[in-house]
Amino acid sequence: MWVGIEWDGVCQGLNSMFKNHTASNKWNEAALTRIELLVVIVIIVLLVVILMPMLGGSRDRPLIMEMSNLRLVGIAIQGYAAENDGQIPPHPRYLASFFYESVSQRDLFISPFQDEDAVLDRGEPSGAGFRYGGFVFLVLGHNLNEFEVPAESILAYSAKVSPEQIRRNVLFADGHAEQLEEEAFLAMLPDGVDVDALDGR
């Protein structure tokens, strides 16, 4: 009798443990699934964080290349002016020669947004702006000493030759260059500049 009761108790205990173990395994399986899901989400977020700047960078690469060219133009203007009592060259073609043939006219002035066979030279400067390659020059032949606020006076800017150009690269009289949104760019332009005509639109 005593042995039978004990055996029944053992059986009941084992049955209870088995049920608890099964429930625990189900909970663990569910928890593991949730953890795996969280890991997958974290990996996706990390991939997005890593890849987005790269994708954005590839989209902005022509704009960055154009900015590099405009900065070279700025260096050439400052160098030319330093050798000529502050005078800005009368034509952009004088600027590429400042680099002693290490930079060609087309490499310097044709925008990455333009076709390789785009028109470079458009004649002689006249009026309130002169388009040369992918850039517009506003004050050719003037003197850098004329500007009261050089850091706010535009010397040249990138012509908008493609809808992909979401910002303008702008060169100022103090030698610095920056990217401006269209509205800010237009607000800084001097009077009399026909932007659409110079863009070729």
C-alpha cells in the first residue's frame, strides 16, 4: 500500500514536471523567436544607417566635384589678382593657365552635370554675367578691392544645367566657396543678372 501510494506520487510529480517543462520550452521558443526578430531588425537598421550616406554621397558626387573645380577657380582668381594689383582676369580662359597646364580648360570649367562635348567658350564677356562652361562669372575685369563685403559678394556660381542640381555652388570674393539653396542664392545675386538666360533655360 505504501509503495503504491509512493509510486502514484512519483508519477504525479513527473507528470507535473513534464507539463511545466513543456510550457517552459514553448515560452523559450517564443522568446527565442522574439530575440531573433530583434536581431534581424537591428541588423537592418545598421545596414540602412551605413548605406544611406553612401547612396547620398553617390548622388551628390557631381556637386562635390563641381565644388572642387569652383574652389580651384577661386584659387586661380586670387593668384591672378595677387600678381595684378587685385585685378580679376578679363576672361576665364586666363585661369586654367595659372595651373601651368596641370589642369585643362575643359577639366576645370565643364560641369560634371554637363555632357563631355558641352560648349566651353561662349565668346567675350558682356553684360551682367558671362557663362563659361558650367560656371557663370559676374565681375570679370573688376578689382577685388572694390567689394565692401567680400565674403558676401559673388564672383562666380555654377550654372543650373541639370534638374539633378538641387543646390548651387557659389564662389565669393574673399575666396571661399559654399553650396546654397536656390532661394538663398537668388537673394544674394546683384541686380541685373538674368539667371535663367545664363543657365540656358
